[in-house]
Amino acid sequence: MPKKRRNNGRNKNHKGHSDPIHCDNCERLCPKDKAIKRFLIKNMVDGSSKRDIEDMSVYKDENDNYQMPKLYIKNQYCVSCGIHARIVRVRSTVNRRIRYVSRYRKDQKGEMSKGLYRVANQKYPEKVIVKEEE
Ligand SMILES: [Zn+2]
């Protein structure tokens, strides 16, 4: 029988077993290597509130740049929730071969803000993304 994915949708190479985790949305048990994981960094307050706080802040010295603390959240979803929430999408056989690497890098700051990811096995990521939209 043909295989849909080379890794069977998992990252369990020759491990045999991986610990189950609970989905953040529906609490379903899902193997850790199969779960859809997204690391979320967001500001605790929105832009206008942040400006108000900064205006009233004691640490207003221009020399020491006080940084507001951020929320660092790791989200883990089961496959059903990942697809339902459109974090991942069903892809065609050809597009399924494209690997996205979501590692954050400084030189790709602009690219990440557009919602694009670095593509691991493609030379020109822009062309690939255009192809996906068609
Ligand atoms: Zn779920």
C-alpha cells in the first residue's frame, strides 16, 4: 500500500514509543511527536495601553530601555484541532513534500512578520508559496 507521508505524519524515527500529550484545545491525547506545536510570543498589553503605561512609567530614562514583559506560550494541538483551526491545512501530494522550518532567525524577521516560513528543501521559497496559492 502506498504511504501518504514518508514519516507517517510523525517525528518518531526509531523510537518505538513517544509520550502522549494533551491537546490544548480539546484535551485529546496525541503523541508528542505527532502534535502540531506552535510557539507563541505576544505582548501582554495592546499597543495603545502599552503607550499609556510607558508614559506613566518610572523607568523613563532614555539610556535604559525598559522592555515590557511578553507572554511566551507553547501551544500543542492534536491533528483534528490543527486542521479545524487552520493552523495546518490539507495539502496536495506534491505540496506535501515541502518542508517548512519555522525556526526564527534575525535575517528573516521581515519574512516571519508576513506569515511566511523558511522552506527547508526548496531553493526559492517565494516561488513555492505562489504555487500553493494557485
Ligand atoms: Zn484537539
